[in-house]
Amino acid sequence: RQRQRLDEQVLKRIDEMEQAKAAVETAKSNVIEAEKALAILQQRYEKDAGRIGLLLGKLQPKRDRLAKKIAADTLRKYDDLRRRNHNIGAARVQNGACGGCRMKVGTVLLRRLSTHDQYVYCESCSRFLFAPAEEVAAK
């Protein structure tokens, strides 16, 4: 009986090993596929990063000219917001929510935003808010 139990345990362990080997092979093939997908994404990223870098280089002089027209303290606040918020210091209001943090914007802020007479900041993420393009085009 004891030998039979031991033989059963050995057979059970052999089955478990075969299942584990199959799982390892599946995992290896998944890793290979993921590495291929990663390589494709890295190539796409490098291509896009190069394109964006060139575009930024072309737009930098225009930004510098426009930045001179903005008050120094406002520009300083904008640059600080960009540093803290992943290089995004301003966000468009979309469907009544901040485009940066997706928090709802209060009606008072929306009214102030539509008057265009002062800067409006998101109460949640502190980014500058600006109106949707359709609203600006209508005015």
C-alpha cells in the first residue's frame, strides 16, 4: 500500500512537472510576443519623439516672442505648473471638466472663463483653463 501511494505521488508530481513545463513554454512565447510589441512601440516612440522635437525647435522662437507679451508672474506660474504637471500647464475645458485632471469645473469658473477677462485656474490641479475651440471661434 505504501509503495502504491508513493507511486501515485510520483505520477502526480510528474504530471505537475509536465503542466509546469507547458506553462513555462506558454509564458516564454508570451514574453517573446511582448518583446516584439515593445520593440514596435519603442520605434514608434523614437520616431514621434524626433518629430515632436523638431516641431518644438521650430515653435520655440514663436513661443519666446509670445511669452514677452505675458506678465512675468503669470509666465512664472505657468512654467511652474508645467514642471509639476508633466509639462502641461494649461488644459482645455471639455464637457464641463478640466482636460488635465478630469474634475468637474464649477459654473462660476465656467462663466469667468467665457468672459475672457482674467485667467481661470482649475481648483483641483491648478492648471490654467481655456475654453473649447468651438466657443472661442463663436466669439
